[in-house]
Amino acid sequence: MPIARSAAVVGTTATAEALARALHTGGADTILITPEDDTPPRTRPDSGSPRRSGNLDDLAQADVVILVAGEEPAALRLLLARTAAHRAAGSALAVACLGPALGDLRVPGAEDLMLLRVPRPDLMKAAELTASSHTSQASLDLLTESLQAAGITPHLVADTAGGHSTAPFLRLLDRAMQLLQEGRADAASIGTAMRLGCGWSTGPLQLAAQLGPETVRQALAAMAEARGPRWAPASTLPAARLPGAAPATRTAAHGGGVGTDRERVVVVGSGTMACGIAEALVRSGHPTDLLARSTRSAQRAQESVTFALEQTLSGDDLTTATALLGAGCEEGVLADAQVVIEAVVEDPTVKSELFARIGGNCRAGTLLATTTSSLSVHELAAASGRPEDVVGLHFFNPVRHMGLVELVPADSTSDRTTDRARRLVEGLGKVPVRCADRPGFLVNALLFPYLDDVLEQVRSFGSDPAQLDTLAKSVTGLPLGPVRLLETVGADVALAVLDQLYSADGTSADPSALLQDAVAAGYLGRKSPGRSVRAFLDRAQSPAAA
């Protein structure tokens, strides 16, 4: 297949710059054209950069022409008409945008138009590519091979406003801006939460800043025009509010090492999260008791933690660590605790009743923490009868490997309690990220609506689940595909979290019908062998949308 000998990129955005550099590096004689600019034509700052020009007449030299000019369809059509009028006959023509569909960009002379979606100009590793019915195979091959030579993998997808992986991704960036706008956390905390909690290499606010908040909103507005109000932008945050967040710093992976000078902790619970937290505590030298509902549950939990310790410790270190661990079912152990961490089932009645007992059994000044991921810390604090001592510590699973803990003080939490909780988390070798006491805190408030949008993408626009996972990783740069992530989290967990988030928002939104149907049919993910979410989506995918 042919590779373009020459290419032109028209635009002034970061995406235009990145595309021009990539094409130039890939071997094409590339010119970056900024219409109406005073930059002299055919200047080359250095051998590693494309030429620059302000003259559209230079388009006549290019085999491949790519226009990057914002997200407003009307403005795009005007500049596209000018671009098409200046290009050479037979050249491949594409628009790089995020929101509009090909059908929104019809102009005379550009009937063969192709569309690129590149939501990560900082990566420039892959793009969604859509061709029109009038695009010749020669033009498609020319653009495809030229992108591949530039290190950009094109994924051919059907035409729809917002593309396939791009629409849910931009909605997530918009939500992150909304969280910052509402004061739920600062920019650095939101970035750290998504890096450590979800494995993102770059925080969502940094990504929004690279694209420009107005670009994100205009793209979503174009989607909402075609798709409906669900996709409309929610934030109004100006670019000045989007500083680059510094990378999170971490202490040692297992805290300060085994010792005996740490606070005595009781972890209430015997499940996976309770055992993971107890393991982290004894590794860091805290005398720790697991408080379970029954002797058998306590025994199983202690065996689980001991087994986990045996995987990485031996000799005196193992002996010391296991000596710090106890387990039982008598609430009298609470009287000697300096810290109590509740890690029981995510049920408001169960947790409130538990906090009432904890508050009555613990001595004054004991730090009381809840690991809730979705319930109100304020309400649990009130149930304890000592709200100034209660704080949220949302650990992530698996605790040993996840460096993030969301630190959630309620309005009633004292500064002393918040500071003690922060120091406790840091002593475990983890990063506490402070956030407001709102449903979903930070990570869940961003992650689960994103997963819901992905399911809506499958239901309403016929996106292929396997391709969505591929696009999410290659085009939007996420560490794990959304369908794969949903398999890991569990469809039932996702539905419960979304119900909580949407009801707290006071909106009429409901979780995707696909998610509700998957849970009702027992297709939950890894926890239901032979009944994966992927299998359900493949079976239920809308043929009409496809």
C-alpha cells in the first residue's frame, strides 16, 4: 500500500501539532498550516519538526490533508470547504475531531471525507478512523498506511457522533472537571486518585487541559445534539482552573516495617477487605485484631491473613508479624483499641447499628474509621454518638497492591481525627487523598458512570464489546478495557454503586438497561463462571444499532 510522500495538517491545537510531528517523524514531508497566521510559509525550525505555513495554497503539495479545527460543526464546515478547495486532486482528506459525525460535515468537494478521533494528543498511538461511502479504497489505504508509518494505529469504526471509545472517555473528563468545580477535591487529588486507584498514567484533569475544556464541552454538545441530553456537558470550568497535577509520591510498599510501637487496631469484619487491611496493618507493625461475627469466621479470617503473610515473609519477620495478629468475635476487644476500622457489608442499616455499638464500647479518643465506598460518612458518624472521632478510609482491593486510600472527613470530623487518619494511612505505605463526603467520593464517582456510558454505547450505538476494550486501551490510553474491568468488578457491584450515585444526584437517570438485565440474568462477571458480562453483551447487542 502507498505511504504519503507529503502531508499537510491544518490547525492550531495541540492535536494538530502532535499529528504533524508524528507524520513528519513517519517519513512524510509534512507542513503544519495555520490559516490566517502571519507565519512565513515553508519555514522549518529544525530538522525534527514539520514545516510551517499560513497559506492554504500549500495544501496543493500534500498527498494527505488533515484538518483539525475544533468541534463546532458549522465552523468546521466553513474551514473544510476552504481546505477542500485548495487540496490536490486525488489527495486523501480527513478531519480530526471528537464530537461531530461524518454526516455533520457534508460540504461540496469533500464527499470523500474521512474522520479521525484522537482524544490523546499526548500519546498519539492510535485513532478511531471512519470512512464515508464516497471514500475511495485508494484514499483509505493512503491515510491508513501514512498513519501506521507515523506510529498511529488506525481502528476502522462505523460513523456515529462521538465515536465509540471517545464519547464515554470525554464524559469522564467532563465529570472530573465537575468534581473540581464543586469543590469535592483539588486537582492534584483527583489526578492522584485516578492514577493510584485506576492505574491511569495521566490524571483526567491534565488530559482535559491538553484538549482544552472548551473542546471537551463542544464535543459533548455535538454528541448531545445527535445522541440526546445524556451526553451533554455538565461542567463550566475555565481552563485557568486546570493546573497540571504533580505525580503522586509513595512511601515504601509495606510501610515502616514490623515493630511494636504502633497503635493497636481492631478491624471489624472478616471478608476480603477486612483481611487485606489487617494484613497491611501487621506488616507495618500494628497489633491488630480481627473482630468477626462468629468464631469460625474469625478463624478463617486469621488463616487467610497468615497465609498472605507467608507468601512474602519468613523467619523472624513472619513470626513477629503473625504474633501481632489476633482474631475473635467478642466485642470486648474494642475497649483496648486505639483505632477501629469498620469493614463489613455495604449496608447502611448494618453499618449504622455497628457504629452505635462501637461508639459505646470504645474509650474516649479512639479513632473510628469506615471503609464505605458509597455511604454517607456523616450519617455513620452520627450513629456512633461521637461524630468528631469518625472518618472515612476507603481502601481499594487488593489492599496489598493498591496504593490509594480515599480520606473522607465528614463535616463533624475533628482536625485531630483527620490528621491521625492521614498519618495512619501513610504509615501503611499508602497515599491518602482527601475528598468530600459525597457518594462515590472520587474514583467510584468517575469510574462507574464511565462503565455505564460504555454499556449505553453498546446498547444504543452497536459498539462491539471486544473492540471497545481494544479502543479504550489503544485510543484513550486506559490500562484496562471497560468490559474487562466490569468483569473484574462484578456487574452486581456496578449496579449497586450506580443506583447509589444516581439516587444521590437527585436526577431521573437509571443505570443502563443492559447492566440491569445482565444482573437479573446472573451474568455478573468472574464471580459467575460461564456467565460473563462479555457473553451477555455479545448476545444482547442491538442489531438495529449495528
